[in-house]
Amino acid sequence: MEYIVETKGLTKSYGGKQVVKNVDLKVPKECVYGFMGPNGAGKSTTLKMLLGLIRCTDGQAWIDGKEMNQKNRLEILRETGSLIESPSYYGHLTGRENLEIVRTLKKAPEKEVDQVLELVRMERQQDKKAREYSLGMKQRLGLAAALIGRPRLLILDEPTNGLDPAGIQEIRELICELPKRMGITVLVSSHLLSEMDQMADYVGIINHGQLIFQDKLEALHEHSKSKLLLRVMNRTAALKILEGRQIEGRVTEEGILIPGLSDDRAADLVSALAAGGAGLYRIEERQKSLEDIFLSLTGRRESL
Amino acid sequence: MLREWKTEWMKLRRRKVGLLLLAFLGFTFVWCAWILSDAGAEELMDGYRWIFSNLSIINTILLPALLSMLASRLCDMEIKGNTLKLICTMEKKGRLFDMKFLTGSLYLVLYIAAELMLLFICGRAYGFGEPMQLRHVLYFLIQNVTVSLVIYLLQMMLSFRFENQIIPLAAGLFGSFIGLFSWFFPDTSLFRWIFVWGHYSLLHFIGNNWDETTRISTFYDVEPKQAALCLVLVLLTGGYLAGRHLFVRKEI
């Protein structure tokens, strides 16, 4: 598989403390790659290292097959667009003037300003000063700036932060469109799992600076093994029957949670519970949510 | 390089930098006109020496404040709008620093040139006895451009460092007071040498004698101190290299 971004042993330390540890990212071409992790996990630091905004303590990064260094950084980044943390803009200039600055620096043709304005649906607000924009508009302006120069790679750090639900939906749709419509690879970070579930083709999960998972989104979903919830009138009798069949049952507020069973075993258990006087009145299949998977991988609950 | 230079001017749209310079120039003009309105015939005979001498003091007071505002106008937009993380993916950080320095320097040189023009007009209007000497023009440029560039570098670094621009502006006002005080000390005083704002007085090129009985000042040419000029040039080169290095090294 061809990767547009590849890193090997990417490490960043501040005062002897490693905030990003040996990260080996592999971002396939023309997809949406979701870079997830709790707040403070090292997402922004990793992305900033990819853009050369901060120096890595150790490791290497390749973008589109070229190893990045201080000499060729700008040449490589000419085909990269980025939006890091909050949007960047000159408040005293209009949206269009802001984009003209980016266009001049990227040596892009003049018509591209109109094209990106249309793409982010900002044609009508282009002559308004950027400081008068709402946060959503500023974010869209940032995205438009990132799209100038027809980049092959777009690096977006939490692009939906602070947006209202309509704005989130709009940005999300736009991100999903880019690989298909323009052949752009989008590397997008977020701490919102639901967002990634709707956007990403591939995911990477970073926690405490370490990349703990990297694969297709489906592969992450495979981690979710279903469970069965038994709702019974007599929990003691039910637990006794489960114990006799060596099935581990966990009592919860809702009922007794047991691991997923094959259809045969499930049918057998239901018969046994009915015969044994457990008073089984409902059996439900419980799927692990993406959030549960994430939490089991990261082992932390505080920031989600 | 031309692209970066062009974008600097695009960024300066609606920043009203020209208006800022005109306001200071207008204030300087009013100050000079007020001084000249008190002038006697003897003083007007040697008008250029007299006005150059006064303008050096006026500039010592006004230029540090102007430079702090100028640096703030040019640099704070990058901090306020979080634009460094965008711009620095398209432009080398060192180049951005150079462009800010060059733009500010150009404004400064234009301002000093406008002051010289103002003096020339005053000379014509008040009928100064002697013509403006090239030597005075050259020394005036050296005195005001070199010292101001060092101060501008310092202000640039402060404006890039602090989001709250009150701090660099306060530094500018502090510089104005230090500069003014430095004129009350002799050339040999450490006070004049250790503060860069005091270097305007070190590079002065007109001396004066005050006769208490006749209450008349006579002005004469003084050679600016070469050691002081060397110090300013060293500070300018060192300040530029150190400022650029710190700016490039700073992580965004």
C-alpha cells in the first residue's frame, strides 16, 4: 500500500519528558485518516511535527515519499494544506484578502480563490472582515486557505472544535467529499469518536504519546465483541445455572451480562433458564460502542 | 523573496501605518514651529544648527514611542490571528522576520526623510541664514536611523513575544524617558552608554554654548563619537542576528 504520510520513531520531548513516543504513522493515499486520542495525548504535537512547526527530538517523517528536513520542508508543504487548532486569519482583512495572501505565498493561480470560496460556501461573505466572522465562518475560511494550491494532503487538527451542530455537519460532509472529489488525503485529528466513526476510513489512536492502534475503521469495530444481557426474575437461580454451564455472568443494574454465545448455546441456555425457574423474561444482544472500544484501548475515562 | 515582500504589504492594508507616521510628523512639525516662533534674528541666522539640535531631542522623546507602535502594528497581527502556524508552512520563519524588519526599516527611513524635508521647508519659510549642510543631513541620518533600527528590533521582538501589546508599548514609553534623561548626563556617563535610547544623545553632532549674560545660545559642529557609532552598529548586527535566531528557534 502507498502511504502519503509515514513516520518512523517520531518522538518529541520537552525537558526530558516524552510527549510523543516513537510514533509510526502510516496514512494511506486518498482516504480520511482519523487521528484520535484524548486531550493532551500528543495529537497536535505530532501534526505540528509533520508540518515542521516544531522540531522532532527523534525519528523521521516522509510525506509523499520524500523525507522531510528543514531544507525541503517548504517545497514538500507546498502540496499540503493545514488547519492547526484554532483558525488562522488576519482580522483586519476580508476573507478574500486573507485567501489572496495564501494564494500569493503558494504561487497558486488567481482563480483558485473563487474556487475554494465556492467549495466552502463563502462567496457571499468574502468581502466581510475576518474578525467579524462567526467561529464557524473562521473555521471555513481556515479550511479554504488550506485548500488553496490544490494540496494532495490536508492536515486538520480538530476542525470542528467550537462549531454548532450544523457547522460540524457541514465541515464533516466537506471532509468526506475531498478524497473522492479532489483526490485529497485528509489527516484529521479529533477526540470525538462519533465524528471519526462518520468520517474516517482509517484510524490511528494515540494515548500518552504512544500510537496504540492503527488500522481500518472496520478493524477497530471488530474489537467490539457482542455480549448478551439476560433479564430474569430470579437472579440467584440464573447465576447458579450459568455457573453450572461455566458461563461468566456479571450482575448489572439492568440484568446479568454474559459473553456472546453461538446460536446453539444460546438456545440451550434459554431452555435451561426457563426450566430452572430463573424467570427469564428478556434477552438482549449488546454491542460494544466505539467509545467502549476506545476506552478499553486507552484505559482512561477522564477526558471522554 | 518578492512574493514575501508583496504579502507583507498586502497584510498592511487597513493597518493605518501611514496615518500613524503622519500623526507623529504633524506633532513634530507643531513642536518645531513652536520653537521657531520664539526664535530671534541671530538664532535664525544659524537656524539649521539650532533646529537640528532641537530635533535630535524631540526625536529622542518621540521615536521610541513611534517605533513601539510601528512594531506593534506590523507584528501583532501575526500573534492575534494565530497566523504563524499557517504562514510558516509557506514561508521560512527567518524570511518572515527579515520582511518585518525590512518593512519597518523602510517606514523609518521614510519618516526620517520626511523630517529632513520638513526642516528644509522650515528653513525656507523662516529664512534661515545659512543653507542646509550635507554633513548635517548625513549625521542626522546616521544618528536617527541606526539607533532607531536597534530600538525597532527590540520592539519587534517584544511585539512577537507578548500577545498583550501594552508591554511593548510601555517599553517604548520607558525608552522615551530614558532617552530624554540621557541628555542631562555628560558623554562620559555610563547612563548614556548602557541604554540604547541614550545613544541618540551620544551621536549628537551639534554642540551649544549658553551665554548667561546675553542669554544667547551659539551652536557649533561636533564630530559624533566613533566609539558610540561602532557600539550602535555592533548592537544592530548582534540584535538582528540574535533576534532572528530566537524567532526561528521558537516553536509554534
